[in-house]
Amino acid sequence: MSDHHLAAAAAQVEAVLQGRGRSPMVRSFFDEPTNTASHVVYDPETLYAAVIDSVLDYDAASGRTSYESAQAIVDFVREHGLTVQWQLETHAHADHLSAAPWLQEQLGGELAIGAEITVVQDVFGKIFNAGTRFARDGSQFDRLFRDGDRFKTGNIEAIVLHVPGHTPADMAFVIGDVAFIGDTLFMPDYGTARADFPGGDARQLFRSIRRLLSLPRETRIFLCHDYKAPERDYYAWETSVGAERDANLHVHEGVSEEEFVKMRTERDATLSLPKLIMPSVQVNMRGGQLPEAEDNGVRYIKIPINRL
């Protein structure tokens, strides 16, 4: 973790908060079957946009895919005259399939993810016995971001923060005064993401979260998931650094690293695997592409027995 990059990110967000016209617009789309929030973030001046963590509809019983969730994003982008520059993935999701390749066909934009996706590809390439034809160099993506990399959405400056722990490849995208943090934090009343997948690490997750929570309190946070906390009967996916610092169930101010690691490890031991982990990881480690068709022209999802 680089203190220089952390300081640069904080300074960049502070500058946005103090300036004018540097705050992006955000429209979120919630997919209830996978509890996933996808986001379109755009510069209101130039109408350039990025799509973050899109969802491909997948019926596990039939093995059929469809594009209803992604079509809603297409309709919004076209209705508002946006130009998509980026298809961003915060990580290789284990709970939904990415629709990024289909959205690229419809809307354009470079497909980008963190450079540590190569670690995920190596680990899961072995678990799923993907063979030598499966490239483990991240070449399925147009751009591999590293910690501290900068890019723009329209005229709005953005910086990429490496926030591992949930997986080795998790990235947060700080675009103007908004942070899209993937699977690190949930709403304050729900807590934090699990850290027990291959390559996950509760201690790393704590440090990544503390890095995110060192951003200015005013920074808006958009989450990737919500599952409704007890006594809350609606879904939510927008919070702030200040709200998380003050009230996050697992990692509010005053919680030590050792306390968090103990809690997270014990809690993770009680959790079942996500119901779509098998298809999701096999597709998402390929940049959202389905596995190659076999000699009968059919694509297959593998299920390793007694492996995960």
C-alpha cells in the first residue's frame, strides 16, 4: 500500500469537493436476483460515461442467459445521449456474470479491471482445469489498472485504488467526489464483505477498508451489493465515508485490526458459497466471455466436485 497514492487520492477528491462542475452524475440499477448494484457514472458537462459492474442475467436451472438487466443500462445511456468510455469491473465477481462484452457491442467503451486479475485467473484456471488455451495474462481485458493509475470520465479526474482482501484483484474507482468500492464495504447496518474465497484475506481487507475510509468524509460511496439488514425492508447502495466511519457494524472507528480479523474469520466460516459462484467465476475471469464452445458447438460450465 502506497502512502503517496493514498494522499494523492485524498487530495484529488478534496479538490473536487472544493471545485465546481467536478461532481459526476450517477444512475444505479439494482438486480434483485443477484443483489447487485450496477452503476452508470457520467460527466454532466461532456456526457461521457463509465459503466461499473454490469449484470448478465443467468438462469442456473436452465443454463440460459439473457440481457434484460443490461438492456436497462443501454436504454438509459441512449435516452440521455451518453457516450460510454469505460466498462469497469471492480473485481472478478463470484455472485453474478458480467455483461460487459455485450454492453461493449451495444455502447462501446474500454473493458478494464485490476492487474491482479492474473492472480485470480491462475488460481481459478487451475480449479476449473481451464487448460492451456485459457490465457492467464489478463489479455481478455482492454486495460489492466494498477494502484494509483489515473483516467478520466469526460473531464472528471479519476484514480484507481487497489483494495484487496475480498479477492486479490479488488479495485476501487474514485471518480470525482464518488467512490465505487466493489466488494469491500456494505451499508453501515450490514457490515463488510467476506474474505474467505481463494486469495482472500481478512487482514488485507481491513487495511483496504481503512484506506478507503481515509478519504474525505463527504466522499459518496456506491456499493456493489445489498442484502437488506435486519429491520430494514428496502435495498440501499449509496452511503458515504463519514457514515461508514461512524456506524459500520463491523469496522467503525475504534475497531482494531485484530478484532476485525477475528470477527470476519469466524463469520466467514458460517457462510455458504454464493449460488452462482461456478458460472460467475468461469465467465468473469474471461472478461465476461463464456467458455469456448466444445466440438458439438455448445458452451459448458464446469462444476468441480469436492473442490470449493
